[in-house]
Amino acid sequence: MAFRAHPSHLPLESDSSSRFLPSIVALMVALLTFSIVGLAALHDSVGQWSGQIEGSLSIQVPPTELANRSPDEREQALQNTVDAIIDDVSDMPGIARIEELSPDTMAALLEPWLGPDEVVSELPIPRIIEITPETGFNYDALESRLGVIAPEAVLDDHRIWIERIADVAFSVELALSLLIVVLFGATMLSVVFATRSGLSIHHRIIELLHLIGAQDGYIAKQFGRHNQRLAFFGALIGLLIALPVSALIAWLGLRAGWPIPSLVLSPTFIALIVAIPFIVAMVAGITATRTVLRVLHRML
């Protein structure tokens, strides 16, 4: 096995690095796993949410200049405006569906904030028309037509919000990506420092091995295998810490009504998470081996 202890002429197991390195790697891998899971969840969730918003827009018809009328007259005037908009706009190309939100639906949506239906019915609530556009829909043409039919109507075009959300999401994803790189780099730096510490501790033994004919490659492999094994077990501990915490966060999110992103449950992503200890161990072994070769070249 790649991580099984091999016979060694160097007492590396007694080094202080044997206790230091797994702890540092475990902490770094736990943070690394959190960052990767967070990056995947953010990317998937923003993509789904943006897709849902892109598939709809709304027209708001406020009760402008109708506040002084009686509730019945106000509602009738609003209904006439809504009917005129639907009749005139529904024949535009690129509209898959156009539908008014019923007063009952509006009352149900506002009830948690404004109270029971009796209170909502007395307020000048705007009417909402939902439109599901198709590919190639002309937003500017709709806005121009609304300006003629009902100048007081407001077209809620979600493209501006989508662009802002995309910018924020890109910034957060970039920050998480940089954090992943930094954490991985810090893990490898820990391997370098632990390796150099081991070289300093066993300097005399290394000189003795050279005198009896040991090559630099042989000594480097001893350190490489040792640090590879330590990094693997440290990474495994970090992963075992991160996964239950991530599962707990996902469970709390489900209770709050947030669905688990599909990307996090995909086989490719799960395989990537499981492969983290092996990747960290492999890179740690290579890093330790090259560090020893470089130091020995200058030291001896």
C-alpha cells in the first residue's frame, strides 16, 4: 500500500513533525473542504435562482391617482387597466404566458406582513401581471407599448438584478477559489517546514548514511513516504471533521426551506471530496521529496 510504513534507516517517527504535520493538515483540509462545498453550493444555487428569474417578469399597475376613490371604484379602474394591458400585450411575439395575480393570491402573499384579508382589502394594493417570455423576447418593445397603454404601469425587468447578482456571485466565487488556493498552498508550506525540520534534526544521521553510500534519492524517498503518510492521515481526519459539519449545515438549511444544491450531490463532486486526502498526500509526498533533494544538494 502507498501509505504503509516502509523500513527506514532514519528515525522519522520520533520527530516533532510527526505530531505537528497531521494536525496542521487536518485543520487546512477541513477549511479546504468547507470552501469547496461552499463554492459548489453557491455556484449551483445562484445558477438555479437566476434561471428561475430569467424565465419571468412582471408588470406592476399601481393605483396612481385613485386613492381618493371608493374601494369599489378603485378596484374597477385597476381591473380595467389590467384587462387593457393583457388584451394589448398578449399578442406580442415571444410571450409564452401572461396572467394576472388574483386579489386572493395577493392577499395571501401580503397577509404575513399586513394581517388578515379584511385589512388588505382596504389598502390601495397594486395589481401584478406575470409574464413568461420566450427566447428572443423584446423587452424594449413591451416597455414602449406599456408607456402608451398605461403610463403608470411599471415593468419589473429582472435583468438588472440578475447582472448584479451575477457580479456579487462571481466576486464571492473568486474569493472562495483564492481561499482554496491559499489553503492548499499553506498545507504544502507546512510540509516543507516539517521536512526541513526533520532534515535539521537528523543532519548527523544523514551525513553518516552518505558516508556508507546512501544516495540523495534514497534519503529523499524516506522523507517523501513519511510525510505522505502523515499528510494522508491528517487530511483524512480533516475530511471526517468537515463532512459531518457540512451535513449539519445542510440539515439546518433544509429546515429553513433551502434545498440542497444538486451539484453537491452529484457523483463527480462526491468523488472529488473523497479524493481530497489522496490528492493532498500525493502532493505532500512530491513536495517533501523535492525539498529534501534541494536541501541535500546545498548541504552536502
